[in-house]
Amino acid sequence: MSFKIIFMGPPGVGKGTQAAILKNHLKVPHLSTGEILRKEIALDTDIGKVSKEYIDNGLFVPDNILIEIIENYLKSPDCQNGYILDGYPRNLQQVTDLHLLLSKLNQSIDLAISLTAEKKELIKRLIKRSKDSGRTDDAIEIISKRQDVYWNQTAPIIKYYRENKILKEVNGLGSIEEITERIIKLIK
């Protein structure tokens, strides 16, 4: 069975962790826009240089750059039997861009999973991750801004996917294993 899944949730909720586990379970690629952008930055590509400016200031990378990256990946042979899209779309314009692209590629999203958690818990997680990993987008002064940007720009797409009856919300608190179990139950 083909699974084309969107993973959503505020920064620090565990999207990347859960998507990485789920990709092995479903045997589909995990397309993390965050990881792809960090790779572009590390390789010092043109997209990486532009992206770094936005990320270092707590902002999202512009839509036109992201949809180009997404299109290149979705056209690849390993994505033809499904994928997990993590970190995209983040706003209603990106939802429109993605659905236009999917229509062009003769694809559609099967499921949108939204991981949820209390803002206070997420801020604690991000402060810890910042200390542990040294990620520049986890610097303490940027954490609150990233949360605000998420809730202002991204949260409205939850309503869109709910209205289109493909949204499933999952409690993102608990052990990694507990959260994974909740997600797998939704997919079966």
C-alpha cells in the first residue's frame, strides 16, 4: 500500500523523531525540509546560503525555494510508492502550492498527522535540544519566536486538513515508543 503522509506540529514536538521511525515501519522515504535545508547549508549551496539567513533569524525559508526542493524529491523514483513529508506545508499558501504540484504529479496526500503538546513543554524540550545539539535555530532567543510563527502561520492548515477529512491528531507527550504506538494505530 502507498502512504503519502504529511507530518505537522510545533517545533520541538518530535515530528522528525516520529517520522524517522515511521519511515522504517512503512518503508517509505522521510522528506524533512529541515534536514534537507541543513544539508544545503552545510554544503554551502546557493539555496543553503539564502536559507541560512532566514533560519538564523527565526524565519521560515520562502515558499518558492521550498516548493522547488519538494518537487525535485517527489519526482524521484523512491517517492513513487509513498513518503512522509515533515516540515511542509507550513501555511495555507504552501498547502495550495503542494496540492497544485501533487495534481501535476498525479498524486494526493493520504493522511495528515498533527502531533500536539503544551507550549511550555515544547519550550523546555527545545532549550534542552539547543544545549545538547548546538543547533542555531534552537538558540533560546529564537525558540519563542519559532513557536509564535508556527501558531500564527501553520496552525490554520490543521483546520484545512480536518475539513478535508484526512487529519489525525496525536498527543505528542509521552515516551517515543508511546507516541509511535499511537501513530501506528491510526494508520492501520
